[in-house]
Amino acid sequence: MNKQFRKMIKEINDGKNLEVILPQYSNAMAGVLNDYSSLQLALEYYGLKEYIEDEISENKDTYEESKEVICELNELVKTVVEENSTVNRDENIKKLDAMRNTIMQKMDVLTMYTDTLRIYEYVLNRFELDFSESYEEIDEALFIEKLNYYLFASKDNVVINSRIQEMVGQLPVRMLKSKFFDYVKASLDRYKDSDATSLETFEYMLRTNAMLYRPEKEADQFLNLKSVKDELESQDYGNLDKETYHKLCSLLIDSSVYINQVSDIYLFAQKVINNLYIYVLTMPYAVNSDEEINENCRTILQLLNDNFDARLTEKVNDQLMTLLDGIVGKQEAYYEKYIALEGSLTDVRQNYMDIVEAIQLKPVFECFFLCEKLTSNSVFIDIHQQNETSSLTEERLNTVTEAVIDELTEKFKVSPQCINRAIMANVLSTMPVFFQNTNEVMDYARTSLEQCKNVREKTVAMRLLLNEMVE
């Protein structure tokens, strides 16, 4: 970090000379963000093109699903590159918002289908040995010994908790519904001293993992996955035959591949959109941007955009490689600059917005606050949502808890036992670890195996966990 940056950051932290420092800080931040987003945009756009060309080109169903969004994105990239100015900035921002929301809504539906498939994968896994001519039983005592070592070999509590959740998600579930509901209530009670947004996030996770969540426009999206879901739901799992079992397994595998590929496309696209958004936001204020970097990135974007729907010729590919070699690695340096400057945004937002407004920089800093979200690790973050930071009321917590348990109760009434057990396992595996000590963890494992009288089912569970231990 150069001396100028250090001086600006120190004076902002000290609250000194802000009428002079804040405009300097604003110019520096806009320039760094514009250069960083330009570099990232070129690299992510190339990644999107490469993924579609190499992985998706022969899978027409996958590409057709995302084609409309990709075409719209390509048009906007073309427009922004050709304009290279603030022309139609507000219109472009509206288009970017709309594209982000479209992808987020699609990913919401894909997440719902992913959680549904995970439930049925759990169920079908338990039937695997029913259709095997022979299988080798596993020594439970030896398995418990290996499991104990696997769970607690690490000194990292995060790793230990993750492995315990993994164990709970695979071992046979043999508990009363009332006990399960106690665990659900206890996990929600942990949020009593938290804020409303944290509870909302956890409630969403509980609902998705229990197949309770229904996204908007679900019925209009991914009809191929809806038909798979309908077929899985219509089966009589108490009388499953070998042919149907293998057919359902194939459906699960094909659907999982499809979801992964479509999700990857939308992930690449959203990264491109996020960086294009930052680039468009900061363009009017980026008086200190590096013109050479921006020119190289614009050339890369133009080449990719002109050839997006066709395989790259050797000549174009060589030209791209030369240009990419010239920018790869630079984004890390600009990211370090951004992180150094970003630390002061919180100070400005909390303490100095009156001064920012007085010197007429409020629109610029509002752009920076949006960019702060767009550069976060949450690619699909809702950048316009305002988090509820107020403390959670007991009434609100009780309302959510009652609603979740009521919905689970109704779900269990209409679902077969094997689905209910899969839901319990899936929900328990995503809760904060509810054991008090290592003895409770191992007692749960032993009891789970002892109470499961279906030898094939618990053998499958132990096999799956042993495979994880080996990996």
C-alpha cells in the first residue's frame, strides 16, 4: 500500500481533514474499483465462454435453459464496451439489476430441486443392498472405533463439527418425532439473542432441507426437473423393485449433472454481471483509472463478444492468450489495494455521511456501498436488501418455531416413513452441533446403529461414512 493510501486511511480513522481527504479517497477508490472490475470482467467473461464452449456445447438442453440470459448478457457487454462512457448508465444498471434478479430466482429454484434430490438420494442409497446378490457386513465395534478417530483426529473445531454433521446425515435415524422437534426448537432458540436477518437465513435453510420451501415461479421453471421430482414422489417405496430402483437412480444422476452444469453457467454469468455492474457504477468517477489496463480488457471483451457463439479460431485464440497473459496476476494487486481502502468505508458510513453529503459525494459513496456487496464472496447476494439489525423479539422467534414445526408435522403425516427419516437426517446434518461432549456424540452413533434392525440399511450408512473417512 502506497504512502498516499496510508495517509488517507489514517486521517479517515482519526476523523481529521475530512473535507479534503474524502474527495481524495473517493477518487482513489473509484479508480481502483474500476480497474479491478475491468480485469475481473475480462477474466470471468473468458471463463464463461470457455466453459460453455468446452463443457456445454454438446448438451443442448443445458445451454437452451441459459441461452436467453447469456444472449442478454452478451448484448449488454457489447453495449458497454462500445460506449465506454456514462451514456445510458442508468438504463444499463436497470438491465444489470434485472439480469441479477433473474439468475437469483433461477438459482433459488435449482437449490430447491437440489435439496429434493438429496432427500431421494438418501432414500435410494438405503435400498442399494436390497438388490445386491451378496454383500459383506461391517463389524460395528470396529466401525465405531474408526469413526471416533475420524471425528476427533483434528484439533480444529470447525472440522470436527463438520464431520459430526456429516455423521448425523448418514447414520440411520431412529428417534421419535417429538425428540426431533426438540432438536429443531433448540437450534432455533440459539437465535434468541441474534437479529431478525440471522433467524431468517436459518429458517430458510431448515425449510429447504426439509422440502418445505417453495420458490416463486417454481411451476414455470425447469419442467424437466419437475417431472423427475413428480416421479420420485409418486413411488411406493415400500414395494420398490429392482428395475424401478435403477431407473430412479439414473434419473437422479442425470438430474444432478444437469443441475450442476446449469448452476455453473449461472455462477459464471453472475460473476460477469457483478463485475460489469461495478465497472458501470464507477465509470463516471474513475478519473484515476489505468487506461492501458482498461484498453486491454476492452479488447479482450470485444474479441470474446464477437466470437461468443462460435469456436475461437487459432488466430483469435492466440491474440486472446497474448492479451490475457498481460493482465493475469494484476487483479490480485488491485484487490489488495481495494481491501486496504475498503476498511475505511465502514467508518465513513457510520460516522461521516453528513460530511459526505455536505461535500456532494453521497451518490459516489452509495456506489461504493453497492460495490462492497458486489465484491463479497456471496456472488448471488441481494445488493438492495437491507438487513434487519434490530434484536429478535421472543414473539417473532416463537412464531417462526411454531410455523416450522407445524409444517414439518404436516409433511410427516403425508410422507412415507423412509422420506421422513431422510428429511430428519438432512435437517439434523445442517443444524449447529447439538451434542455437549464427545461421549454424547459416540453414544448417538452407537444407539443409531443398535436401534436400526435393517442390516442392509445400516451397512450402507457405514459404507458411506467409511468412504468419507478414506477420502
